[in-house]
Amino acid sequence: MIRVTAPGRAGLIGNPTDGYGGSLVCCSIKERAEVTIEPADQLIIENRFGQTTLKWENDFNNQGDYFDIVRCILRYFKLYHLKAKITTTTTIPEQAGLAGSTAVLAAVLSAITAYAGQRYHSYHLAELNRIIELNYMKCHCGYQDAYMTTFGGLNFLDFRGKEYYKQLEKEQYATVEPIGQFVTEIPIIVAHTGVKHHSGQFHKPLRDRWLEGDSEVVNAYKQIIDISREGKKAIINNDWDTLARLMNINHEIQDSLQSSGEQNSYMIKVAKANGAQAAKLAGAGGGGTIIALSYEPERTKEALLAAGAECFLELDPGASGVTVEYIGEEAQRRVVATGE
């Protein structure tokens, strides 16, 4: 058996410029997606919603259900005759703006490639993740999720040269700069509203405006990119007052382009009225999750709970990215094959 896990993430500053050649600071959360793959007599996919068996080529087409992520990866590699049982689970809230579906995709992708005896470095895996999410899942998102679920940790991410989607072999690799070693404690609260959204649907209208050269969107994202680089410095210096100021500006700019969603806006207002110096989206809007920078975390959390927060999630600056573990006979075969 092979077991793979991958973390969710929360965007601290710079979102959503990852789809526009921008830069961000992003941190993993403790919640992770998990996938196991083991030999079977047929191809079986299992998750908390049930189980399905793929027998014919048509079975690999998207069905609009929770098995589609696995179907897409199998279809990409043309693994129509694979015999295995693939089981997915996750503790990341679904459709919460925390890269939950991308973390599942990252874990499944690494599990299937490991099972097939293929080895890719992290940059290639992140780009494969994005290609499959865009072209097979039909999800219009940036590159942040693919890179964060693959690399993990607290990172400054630079996506210059990646303003437009390209074929895999023509994509440049992003810059991933780990900065977690400079931070002792981040005074950030991550609050999930319980409202679900589809990030691809949320991003696409702004993407269309940007592609058309809409000056309002183009100039706004240039400002957010500059803010993200200031935010990197503030985080490295543990200068939380400056980060709070930048987070608020980031939110104001993005909210002026497209509403964060009624529940998100309400939660952001509540957080600021109850001890938080700043609050913004953790990812895409229309539902999802907010982050708040607060020196009075208990006061802020209590108010957010009263305002309808479903749960709080913990940042994990030291989190590993995609992690592959070989278990049982599979581990023994790997030792024999590789000499490890």
C-alpha cells in the first residue's frame, strides 16, 4: 500500500494575483488530504460519499461528482487498465477557499505516479497538478494552490512569467522561497464560515476582465503584487502591525473589484470590531474562509463563533508538502528495488 498526504493552505497576503504573474505569501494549515492506493482485482475509487468501479473508458469521463478528481488523473495518464483501489479522505473543509480539492488532487497525483513507479520532482508535480485542474477539472484558478499543496510550509511565492496558461513543457517554474524559519508565532486566526463556493466560478469573471485589459483590474493587481512583497518583509521581521495594514489594503482592493460574499464581509467586519487589526479572505470569495490578524485571539474567536463561524483552523509554517509513505509489502518491494 502507498499512503500520501498533502496540506491545505491559507493565503496571508497577495491573493489573488497568483493567476496574473503576481506574488503571495501563503501558509499551510494542519488539515490535510489523504490518499491510499493498493492492489485490487479491478479499479475502485472510494471516498466518504461511497464507492465506484471504473470498467469502461466512458467511466473515466467527468460525472460532476466527488470521484472526478481521480478520474481526471487516470484519464491524463491513460491508466484505463489500472487495477487498484484508490481511497481518498480529507480533514480540509470542502469548498472553503483552503485548496481542499487541490490538496486531494496533489495527493492522488503523487500516489498514482508512485504506484506506477514514476518519480517527479516537486516543481513538475505542481505544474502537473495545475494542468490537470485547468484542462481536465475545468477549474480556472491560479498557481498558488498547486504549489502550496505540493511544497507545504510558509512561503513567498513568485509567479512572474506565468501570467498566461501554457502547455506543460512551456510553463516556467515558480519561485518558492520558504520563510517559516524567520517566524516564531503568527497572530493569525483562520475562521471557516461554513459557506461553500466554487473557486473556478468565482475567479473567471475577473480573469476575463484582466485578459481584456480592463485598467481597473490590471492596476489593482499591480498594487496587490507590490503589497505582497512588502508583506513578505513584514512577516520576516515579525512586524505584525505593518502586515495588518497591508492585509486591510489587500482586502479593500480586491473587494472593490468583486464582492467577497455576504457572509465573508460580515465575518470580516465582526473580526475588526472585536480585537482584530486586520481581516481578509484566505482564498477565493463567495463563501469559504477568512483570516484575521488579532492580538486578542480569544476575544476575536468568541465574536466570530457568535457571528456564525463553523470552525477554526491552525496555520502550520513547518508543514511538509506532499508526503509519500510506503506501507507493508509495498515498502519491502521498494527497499529491494531502490536499495534504500
